[in-house]
Amino acid sequence: LETERTIRLYDTDWLVQRHQEEQLRGVLTTLNPQEFSNLLNYKQQLRDLTDQYPLNTPVDQVTWPINPIN
């Protein structure tokens, strides 16, 4: 669980970073505010999985949140 969760978090880190950089540059962001909010909620849901499952839970026994950007 922990390894797969970490991979899924890292897979979306670049989207958060790009969004923040676009905001700092004052340019139109690739993600609209709702998409960005959905992405942040998804990342939090991944972090919260450890509240629902022990870290050694096999990945095929986890109900994973859906990545809203895919």
C-alpha cells in the first residue's frame, strides 16, 4: 500500500508544481480552479488511505481513489 500510494502521489506532483508556477508567472493555468481542487482532494484521499488500511495491505485489496486528471 505505502509504495503504491507514494507512486500515485509522485505521479501528480508535477501537475501541482506546474499549476503553482503558472500562477507565479501570472499566466493562464493549464488546470482550471475546479480541476486543481479535484487534484488536491485526490492527493489528500491518497494520504488518508493509511487511516483506512494498514500499510502492509496488498494493493489489490485497496479501493483506490480515482485520479481526476486522467
